[in-house]
Amino acid sequence: MISQFLSAAGWADARQVSIAGDASARLYVRLFRGSETAILMNAPVETTQSRQSLDAFRHIGAHLRRLGLSAPEEYAADPDHGLILMEDLGDQTLSFLLERDPERATVAYQAAADLLPRLNEAPPPEGLSAPDPGEMADMVRLTLDLAHTPAALNSRLLDALEEALRRHASGAPVLSLRDVHGDNLLWLPDRKGHAQIGLLDYQDAMLLPAGYDLASLVDDPRRVVPESLRDILISESDFSSARIAALSLIRNLRILGIFHRLSTQDSKPHYRDFLPRTRALILRCVDELPELKDPVTDLLRHTESWSGAAPHCLILAAGFGKRMGDLTKDLPKPLIKVAGKPLLDHALDIARDASIAHIMVNAHYHADQIERHLPSDVTCLVETPEILDSGGAVKNAMRHAHGDILVSLNADNVWAGPNPISMLRKAFDETRMDVLLLLVPLHRAVGRTEGPDFSIDADGRLTLNKQDGSHVYTGAQILNAKPAIDDPRDVFSLMDVWQNCQAKGRLFGLVYPGTWADVGHAAGIAAAEAMAATHV
């Protein structure tokens, strides 16, 4: 059927290259015919709902093109078989620009925000649903059903969401494309005006409160929009921060359930990587809307297990090669053997045992040796010409990760007992904590040559206390990396982040029940090996 369709359209001999799809079941192929390209979309149409989705895509696309906007032009269509041959708008998404060219990304995001009022001003196409505040709040029920939350919580949350929409997001509904985010927007600099933004994935359009698409743009669970850019886009709009927060909250509470379903039921496990950031965006919204804090926090507690907090781990292995003396003259410290294997492998084994999806290792001194040592599925982040310090290392690592939650391990420590990462992930409560550090009491710190690091209170909150504290940091932590991501510096210490978290009451500690050894100095090797030998 596809070959016949392409033949009738004059693209029978085109070279075909599959391209990444989206959250749907649609398939996409890029076609090459000489210097020309086109996109073949193969959409399911077996059910009434899937056929309606395809019809909506064509209907909304035609409306957008009539407005002079860059929705892909149709070259040929066989809707009964779900086939559309359409214009290729390229692959320069706004998400791509955020990663590769932040300066152009700023221009493109501002162009996208400027486009949205054009959608609001024109009469919308016919046939779109226009949910009222109660019906919008009910869109979150998908997440509530998946979380099996109590009926009392459901009622309390939905009522509060409806009230927030009535209070902060009133006014006549306007056309909303709904999935306006970096992956669905393309930068077309050769075009003029609003046509510089290519539009994709608009078949779920509705009539919603003005500002919904801006909330979608600035609070993207898949990509971190820089805080400064987010502030500019909102301040230059006609919308209050409370309105954006209310609309973003509705959207991301629903997305929380959608991403969970995609990762667990639809064989798309990478969507789990986005759940920590989705939760962080939800928490941002309730900071703006304190009346929703209690029911939203209760929902997040019921869904804590979904994200498997921190799918990414950074092993901090970048040093100067000085503390170990002659042992590191020709060898980086992470490759020194302790109890029969390199220090770095101890950390790698912990990360793998905790089922970490993405492991990263930073390196500086003799970085080439570390690169050669690492298996191919581990990302090596070489810091050159200068070392980035711990905060800079986290900021750099998050450029290669989704979401905001990260586990880090220092490569010059050895743990014997329960898996440190598993303990941290289980205990991390992002509604209360920005950083959770794994500690041991000073008297159980094997190989420690310095004093304490922290005092810890009955609730687990930490205070930096080098003089008369009680506990030592073991080099394992789980943290919300957003403060590091947003730091304008490239080289800085995580100590700055910890101090800020302490001031907000969001720096916590967890006491490790096993044994731990500091191998940051030569004498620590024998102490760590003795510890490992006695561990059963």
C-alpha cells in the first residue's frame, strides 16, 4: 500500500530514512528525491479515535496554513490508510537549538512566544471542544486513576484545581495547540514573520484559556528552558505568573500520568527519565499557588515510585593527581586498585546494581586512561583545559541528561553494605528536599583524616559544621540539579549549592548503616581493603 501511494505521488524511487517519532503510534520517514525531501507520515486509523486524530491533524493544519503559519503542506494523502506525504520542515527543533546554540534558541523561543497571540486573535476552526474549568481539572483524572489515589484526595485536588482556574485563568477560550514545546517547534530562519516557526503535532487542539500554550512552551518536562528566558517570555506576555502557574499545573499533572503510562504500558521506558522534571515543574507551580500545595503534595507522595528518582548518575573522577603522591605519577587515582579492582569500578558497580539508566564519569588528570577504561555505555565527560569543580561538573553533566534529579558518587570512596544509591533514591522526597547526602558518624568514618562535616537534627536536616559536627559526608548524594544548572558560572563548588539549600531548610542527610572508607589519600587504601575484608 505504501509503495503504491508513493508511486502515485511521484516518490516511488525516493531514498527512505526513518526518523524519530513522538509519543504517539505514528511512524515517520524522510524521503530523498534528488535535492528534494518530503516526510511520509504513517498513522494508525484502525479505530474511530485514531481516525479522528488524523482528520484533526489535517483540519488544524489547513487552518494554520490559512493563517500564513508554517504547518507542513500536504503533497498527497490517503486518509483511509493513514498515509500523508507532506512538506519537510527540517530537523532544527527549538530543543536542538537549546542544546547546541543557546543564543539562537533565545531568538527562536521569543519568535514562538510572539506567534501565540496570532492563534488567539483569529477565529478558531469549527468543531473543537471547549472544556470549562471543571472539565479541565478532570483531565488530571488520568493521573489519579493510575496512582489509585483515595477518593477524598481526588475530590479535594480537583475542586482546588477548578477554583484555581476560575480565579487565575478566566476569559473567553482561544485556540490552543496544547503540545507547544521545543520538540514540536522548528526554527525556519529563511522565512518571514510568524512563519519562522514550524508547527508539528497539533491534532489534539482545543479551545482553552489564553496562556495555555505559553505555559506549555516555558514549562517543558522534556527540556530545561533557562530561567532567565522563561522570565522574559512570561513578562513580555499579557499573562500573570499565577495564570501561567495554574495552566502549567493542570498540564503537568496530566503529563505526569501520561509519561508514566508511556514508560510502563507502551514500551517507551525513556519517558520515565522526564518524570523527575515533571514533578519539579509541578512543585514550582504550587509555590506560586499555595492553596494547592497540600493536595498536590499528597498526590506526589502517591506517585513517588514512578520516577525511580534519578535515572542519571555522575561519578566524580576528575582530579589533579596530587594527593596520592607517586601512586598517581602515571595513573589517575580512580584507576588505583582497592580490594582487587580500580576505585572507579567500585562506583560503577554500585550504579549498575542500582539499575541506573545513564552513567556519566568526569575526568581531567590522565583523562585518556579513564576514557579507555570505561565501557562504551558510560559517558565520559573530559574537563579541559580547566577542571570544573563539583558544581561545574554537575552543571556540565546535566547537559547530557533529562530532568533535574541526579545521583553523584565520588570515585575515591568505598562503601560496604546496602547500595548507597538505592538508599538515597528511596529516601529522597523532592517535596521537602533539594539535596540528600549520605553520611556516616565520624567515629565510623574509616580512613578519615579530617574532622566532621555536618550536624544533623531529628528530622534529618543538615547544618554545615566543621568544628563540632557529628557526621561525615560519604561522597554519595541525590540532588535537584536545577540550582547548579542555573548558576551562571562554569567553575564552582557544590558547597555553594549546599549552603543555599541549608538556608532554605532543604539540605538533608541520611545515615548509612554499612561501612565506608575515604580513599582520597594513600593511607586510605589499606584501611579500605581491611574494611572490605571484614564485610560479609
